[in-house]
Amino acid sequence: MKDPIRNTLRNTAMLVVSLTLAACANLAPPAGERARPVVQAPEAWQTPLPHNGALGELAQWWAQFQDPLLSQLVAGAQEASPTVASARSRIAQARATLAGTQAALGPTLNTVAGASRGQQDVNMPVATSLSAGLQAQWEIDLFGGASANRDAAQERLLGAAAAWHDARVAVAAEVATQYTSLRACEAQVLQSRADARSRGETARLTALAAQAGFQAPASAALARASAAQSSSLLTQQRGQCDLAVKALAAMIAWDEPVLRQRLESGAARLPRPAQIAVQVVPAQLLAQRPDVESAAREVLATGAEITQTRAQRLPRISLGGSIGAARFSSANSNSTGSTWSIGPVTVTLPLYDGGGQNARLISAQARHTEATALYAARLRTAVREVEDALVNLQSSADRSADAQVATDGFTASFMATQARYNGGLASLFELEDARRSAVQAQSALIDLQRERVTAWIALYRALGGGWSIASTAPEDVPKP
């Protein structure tokens, strides 16, 4: 009887070993699944780069605006933003997931206690049985499935930390853009108020002249219409500024009266951002864009999930053990002692699951393909956003001199026409035409200044806001 049993055990062991070796041969992932993705970036920018400044200044860029209120608004918005809060929460979730995957690599230990009282047999007296002990269970990570699961969780934690930085940069840029628009709106209000005051005075003088017979009634009507139109535009501009204040108050979670009080000191003064140096090689964006880094981490995480899914199709070995103490007492006897055991060693070999494991592998591979495509798209988007910001900077710089010349020229023309009108040498139609040209030129100059500041803010965001791979430390992120 011993030989058949021995042969059966030997054959079973050889089968398990052969299947294990075959599984090991097929476990190695294809090249690229667990590697950092590489995407070809353009060799150089297609737009002229701004000069001066330094890349390191991006981290404290807001302090260089010489506008302390803007720095406070950015900090307040980052504290109040639900986007930043969600990103911080995802870090906490990823950190907990990582802790769970690390725990899965080690054994589990449980405390077991039991008590019973009764008559186990008709010939036995009533007895009491007490027991307590520890039970351990450990599934050996023979093929690296649990390690791959841990690696995927680690990559997602790093990706979540990068996404938190990206959310903070995005919120800062959004608040700064809104703040710049508000200041430009206030500047437009000042310009509109001066224009309305001038048109109102012209309408008053023209009405007096018409009553004295020195001006035609049509001229008085034109002056009144021009004054009314200017007043309407002023009211509209004030309404737009009110809306901008309310939007900014919602972003930073400040009470509107408090915000309005803080805004009074720098009214109508647009921020003056410092210039930013841009690296010549676009591929260097990989080292300063947190969203690109987050996408790359997702590629690595999905690659690790493929390894984990493959390992689930292979044999699993688990080891158990226990140690404890027991007490048995009855009317006739009392006994105490300790118990222990090592084992059983369990080998589980998946044979058939209706295609479930294969479906999970296909799903993991599809997620990896999707993550790789999203990473490539994210990098292309990063390059395009920098290019767009550079184009807007170059365009606004090229137009600045002409816009200033146009404003100065139309303003001088209006002043001369007004002097001629006051002397009776120009008609009201000439005056209003000159005024309209001057107003449009001044409004266009304010819009151009706003556009240039906004382009610098867009470039700040496109360059990653001073973030770098070295700064991706999840433990440095404030916990929710």
C-alpha cells in the first residue's frame, strides 16, 4: 500500500512543480508594460520664447506681482476649493489602499476563543471546555501578484499627489485670471465714468446753447442721446464688475463685504507679473507638469495590474498555523494544556472558471492601452498649452506699442476737437466721432493689458506652476 501512496504523492508534486515552472516562464510581462512610457515630444518650440526670469521663480511667482491681496486670494481659494479638497481626499484613499496591499504581503493573525458546556456522551458527565489561542494564515507571494498589486497602489498614490499639485496650480491660475478680469473691469469703469461725465457736460452746454438759439435742436438731441448711451454703458460695466466680485467671493469663500473692502485699495490696477523662463526643449515639460506625471503613474499602475492579473491564474500556496491553551473540567477530572499546529500547506491551482480570469486579463490590458493613449494625449496637450500661451504673449507684445500710439493719438485728437468745438470751430458730430474713437482706443488698451497678464498666467499654468517630479511627496500633502 505504501508504494501506490508514495507514487501518487510524487506524481502530484511533480505536476505542481512542472505547472509552477511553466507559469513562471509565462509570467514575465511584455516589454513596456512595467516601464515608464516614452512619447516623442517636439525638438523645439515653434514660437519665440520670453526672456529674463528663472524657472525657480514659478514656485513663488504670485509674490512677484507686487500685489499682496492676490497672494492672499490664491491661498484662500486653494483652501476653499472643492477640487483641491477632492484631490487631497483621493490621496488619503490611495494611501489607505497602499497600506492594505502592503498588509496583504504578510501573514494575518487572529485571536480565537471558545467555551462550551454540556454532556458530550451519555456515559460522560457534564463538562466545561475552555480554549483560547492565536491562528495565523499566510499566502506566499510566489509569483509576485501581491507585490504587483502593491506597486500599482504605490504608483496611484504618487499620481494622486501629483494631481493634487495640479489642482492647486489650476485653482491659482483661475483665481488670478478672475482677479485680473476684475481689475480690468474696474479700469474700464473709471474710463467709462470719465466719458459719461464729459458727455453729460457736453449735453448740458449744448442744451443751453440750443435754448439761446446758438445750436440747432438736433444738436441738443444728439448730445442728450450720447450722454444717455454713455450712462447706460457705465451702468452695464458696473454690473459686470459686480458679477466678477461675486464670482471671486465664491471662489475664495470670503464674505462679499470683506472682499469689497479689501479690493478698494488697489482698484483699477492690473497685476504686473514677472516674466517666466521657458526651457528650450519641450520634452522637459515631463519634469514640471504634475498632470503629465499623474498620467504616467497611471500607465505604470495599469501595467502592474496586468502582472497581478496574470499571477491570479497561477498556483497559490498558503500556510497556516495556530497556538493556544485549553482547559477541560468535569465532575471527575480537570485538565489543562497547550496546543499548536503548523499547516496545512495548501496549494490551489485554478483549472476552470468559465473564462473569468482571461476576461480580467483582457480588461487589465485594455486599461493599460487606454492609460498609455491618455498619457500621450496629455503630453501633446501640455505642449499645445505652452505654445498657445507663448503665441498670446508674443501677439500682445507686438500689439502693445501700436495700441499705446493709437490711444495717445485718438486722445490728443479728441482733446483738440473738443477745444475747437468749444470755440465754435467744430461741429458736435465731429466731437462725438473723435470721442468715440478715443473711448474705443482706451478700452482696447485696457483689454490688451488684461490679455497680456492672462497670457502670463496661462503660461504659468502650462509650465506646471513650479512643480517638479522631486516635489511629489505624498507625505507632504496636508491630510483632509
